[in-house]
Amino acid sequence: MTLSPLRLSPLLLTLLAFGCRSDDKDAVVDTVDTAPVVVDEDGDGFSGEDDCDDNDAAVNPDAEELCDELDNNCDGAVDEGALSTFYADGDGDGFGVSAYTVEACTAPEGYTEATEEDCDDGDAAIYPGATEDDCLDPTDYNCDGSSGLTDGDGDGFAACEECDDSARSVNPSATEICDDIDNDCNGEADVGAVDAETWYQDADADAYGDADFSLESCDAPEGYAALSGDCDDAEPAMNPGATELCDSLDNDCDGAVDDNPSDAATWYSDRDSDGYGDPATGKASCEQPAGTVENDGDCNDKEALAWDGATEVCDEVDNNCDGDTDEGVTSTYYLDSDEDGYGNPSRKQDACAAPDGYTDNSGDCDDTEELAWTGATEVCDEVDNNCDGDTDEGLTTTYYLDADEDGYGNPSRKQDACALPDGYTTNSGDCDDKEPLAWTGAKEVCDDADNDCDGSTDEGVTSTWYLDLDGDGFGRSSGSVDDCTAPSAIYVADGDDCDDTDVAFYPGATEGCDGNDYDCDGDVDNDGDGDGYSDVTCGGNDCDDADAAILPEPGSGCAVGTTCLDILADGYTTDGVYTVDPDGYGAGDDPHDVYCDQTTDGGGWTRVYYQDSKLGGFFAVGEFEKNRTDPENYRYAILNDLEDYRRGGELEFLMRWPGHTTYSLAMQWAQTSNPVTDTAGAIPTGYRAISIPYTNNGWSAGLQRSNVSTYSLLDGTMSPLSNWYYAVGTTYCWGDTTNGCQPAPAGGAHIAELLVR
């Protein structure tokens, strides 16, 4: 039910305002204020324009909405959010039904605000909580869904027989406990509860009661305490929890007065009468005992000069009681065992005066050595004299261990010392101190050691050993081993075997002329170099069958025959230089070059002498080329060459002067003296005189000869001073041109040559 209050419109309020205007015509207006006038009639801070009721200060836009049938907050709604719900109560028992409700500020007549549901709103005796004490009445008076005849909590008692049929712990036979509930339904809650506490009368209110006056209760009764033991319940300062004080009372109720009172002073024994007591002797007392003081600052109650705060003096007493004796007033002295005036810094003692054997200098690093102290001069004596941490620094020599006694030491095994230690040397050049033949600069020998210490063993001095599978004394080149000695009997020093599976093949083996290279020279002996000439050892005439550039042709290195006459028979018919080997291939002298005249008088002539008088010397080619200016060699060397050339046979001589149409001569080619003794006389045995006379005849150009003579030299030795050959072939002019002596040909000299075959 909502009532609407009387509201005044803004127009009415305005009219009322005009009706209240003053009629005083005598008023004088001095100033006209043109600003708009703001009117707040109820003084709530809001003008009539914003205030929905400017006559009620409780009504304005900021007001709290109340349940008073007014629009307190001017939001256009009345009592919104402030109404209460009320329930219809038809029987007037104070309990209604939820089916009929009304919202209002106060309960209308016939309504209640109780929220419990009335199970019968037509009977005022029936409502929630009503008493059901008639066990014969089947009515559910308390609206719990059952009548007094029922046992709702199942505790064996009907509702009419107990005081709360909703709790099993509440019934006439239940035990009363302290829970503010009448458990045994005797009409009193907690009376006679089995868990009630004992409380003691506390007359002095000191939380301790008198044990002679007590009662049982679940809650503390006024004037009672839970603790007993108060020995004087009229004195609050006396109880078992009180602190004993110096007041002649037994404060803590222990039966003793002023025993160990908390406010008693502690007194300390002062045996040395210095005003400071021994803290270990403290005893609390309300009165000062004789010989005691209150100050416990004496750390030595036998020493009158020692107490807390005293000035420390050097007397071996802890005067100021700080736990240290003579601190800051002593001097530090150091043990000087070697009596050098310098002490051991790790063996020190603080004292008022220097103890025996001590010094005030701590600069000794070795107190067993009287020559060692800080600042001493370092000498080489295996002692750190100057105490700088180094021994003999700058004074020692580095020595190296020489285990093999070769005079050279191991660079990694060294020792700095003042003198040479046994087994050491000053030289560090030994790379293997177990090998007396190894040191830097030593000569490398083949002994499996690095003698010269260059990091290599036996370099350049080993032998190469080759595997000799066929046992012919020559090994194959592959699979060689470099070592000082042969690894086994099947290794040999020569690795040039071209076939180590066949004993017939090895360097120097006899060739078989069968297409195999038995001697391992790389050539097959029937024509190994492919130059078209067979190897001389196989019946051919190639003197070097491994080189195609050396072949039996003129100027090509191999002899083409034994003499010029021999090669003429082989078809060499051109004049020129040829290589011949008079004693045959592989025997005697080596092949040599000669000039062969293959066109004069049938050919086959070998030039052994050639003279150009203008040049003044003997000239020939190859074997017969001699130097006339060398008397030790030229004279009889030609005879020796001729003897080798003749090989025991007969030689035919030919003397000619080429290039002349006429030549008048008067000379002979003769052997007129002994070629051995270079004297005239008998011809030695084995020699034969030679006489080739020439006469002044007009000869035609070309070959000139008078007869054919033979020359034989069987034995004997040619004297290098003999003149046998001096006249041979020399041209003489025995007169002027009138005697037939012709001048030299134009542009040349008189030329003569001697040929043999």
C-alpha cells in the first residue's frame, strides 16, 4: 500500500513568491543586479529548478531514498528500493503465508514480517515453534511436519516427551554438557554439565582464587578465577604467578619471603677492593652483603689494576678486561735462531721487552741460515741471502743432465747451480740423452739414432735394400727398405733387376740375342733402340743399342768398320770422316775418327799426315791429329798409332801433293836413324828401313807416287826426341824455279799429305 504525498507545482511556488513581495515604496534601489536570482527555499543546496520539493530539505537530487511515501531523491519514483515485504497473517499468531504478500513501509493490519511459513493460518495455536506437550493430540502444532506422537530425531523419545525432537542429543536421558542447550530436558541449560569447569573465588581480582571457595560452571562466574593457589586472596601482589619483590611479602606464594626477588640488586665479590666485582660471583639480594659491589666489570678479581675500562699498560695483565693482554702497548719480537739480528716473521711474540733469543726485526726468511736476511747481498751459495724469494738469482749457471756422458745435456732436464753438479754439462744440445752418439752437430751415422739431432734418423746415410725373390743377387725396385743393414737374407743392395722372378735376368747378365733384355739395360740386343742396326754383341755393328742416335754411320758415334779399307768394302765410297775401331768392338782401344780417302787410287786410304807449310804444323783428323809444337807427343805418337792401326799386317803408303800441276822435288822419305836411340846406325831389331825416292818429274794433278813401299814396326819403343818422322812428308824446294822448284800455289802454301792402307 503506497500513499502519494501532496506536491506543489513550480507555477504555484512562483505565485507564492510574488505574493510575498514587499510593498515598501520608500525603498531606494541604488544598484540593479542583472545576474539571475537563485532561490533555495529549504536550504538543501538545490534551487527550485533542480529541487522537486524546495520546501523540504530532505528532498533533493542527492538525498537517500527512504520508505516515507516521498520522492526523496527527485528521480520521479517514490520509495523505490526501500519497501519491505509483509505476509498475510489470517489467525493473528505472528506467522503468515508466502502466497499473500504486500510491499509497504510498515506492516498493514493483518500482515506480519515473519518469514517462517504458517502451516495453518486459520488456527492461532498452530505456528512454527509452537509447543507440543500433549502426547495424545495428533495435531502438528509447531509445523515441523509431525505431531507430538512422533519421534522425529529417532532418539527413542516422542516429541511430547522431550524438549527438542529435532536433535538426537537432546532428550530426558541425555547427558548435560556445556553447549547452552538443555540436553537433559530438565528446563535448565548447562546446569550440572559433566564438562563444567571448577572456578575459585578471586576476591583480590589477581586471576588466582582461594582453593577453599569454589563452584562448578560452564562459564566463569563473576568474581571467580580458573586458577587457584592464592596464598592471600586479600593481597593482589601475592599469587603463584607474581614476581618476587623486595617488599617483605611472599609474592610468588612459594612459602619464602623476598627469596630471589626480581627487583633485588646483584652484588659481586670484590676481593681486590678495586671497586669492580667478579661477574661469576653475582648474587641477588635486597641488601648489600659485606665485601661486594654492584659493578661486575672485574675480569681478574685478584689484580687491583684490572677492571673493565681501565687503561691498558704493559704489565702482562689484561687491565681493561677486553680479553687481550697488553694489546696496543706491547712490542712484537721475532725468534732469531741463527742470531743474525733478523727474526723469523712466523715465530713472533708480543711482549713488553725482548725475550731471550728474539729481535724486533722480522726480515729473516730463513732463520736457520745466518747469511740470509732481507737486504743481504745475494751470493751463489744455494741460499736466498736477500730474502726476495729467489735463490742465487742472476748468479747461477744453468747445467743440463748428461745421462749418456757425451758432453751434451738434456735441455728439459736442467738445473741452475753455482757449480757443475755430477752428471751435468753446460751444453744443452742433446736430443737423446740415452744415446752417447747423439748431440746437436754430431755426424749422422747409420745406427738407428738421430745423431745430429735434426729430428730425422739416419737421413742420407742409410742404404736402400731391395727384395730379391729369385736369388740372383739383384732385387726389384718396388718394395725397397731404407735401413742400415739388410732386413733379411732375401734383401740385396742392388735394385736394378728387371725381372725378379727369373734368375736369368739381372744387370750384367749375358744377353742371348733372343729378344729378351737379360742384362736389364732396357734394350733388346738384336736392335734395342730401333735404329735399324743390330747390337754388335749379336753380330751387328750398333755399338750402343740403347740409343737410337748412336749408330754405325759416319759421324754417328759407332765404328762402321776396322779401317777405311774395311768400310770401303761395306759400301762407304765417299771421302770424309768415319769412325773406325781397328782392334774390334769391346777390345783394346776405343773407336776413333779418321779421315778416309775413298776415291784416290782405288780408295781405302787413311790420312795419317797433313801439312800446310803456311800454317807450320801437322794436321790430320781424329786419331792422327797431332800438335807439332809438342815434341813430347807428336813425333812417334803417329808411329804408335800406325802400329795399332796395322795390327801386325802390312801397310801401304801414299805421299801426295794435292793442288799442283808440276812440282819439282829432290827429296826422299827415308828412315835414316835409329828411332830408339835417335842416332844414325844400325836399324834395331824389328824395324825395317823405308826408302821412297822421288825425282824431278812432271806429275799430273792428283796422286803422285814412285813406288809402293811397305812399313813394318814389330816391336821397340819410340823415343819422343827421335827425328824419324821429322822429314817424312816434309816438302823441300832444292833451288829456285829454274831448278824446277815451283812457288806456292796462289792463296796457299805447299801442302803435303801421307796416306796408308
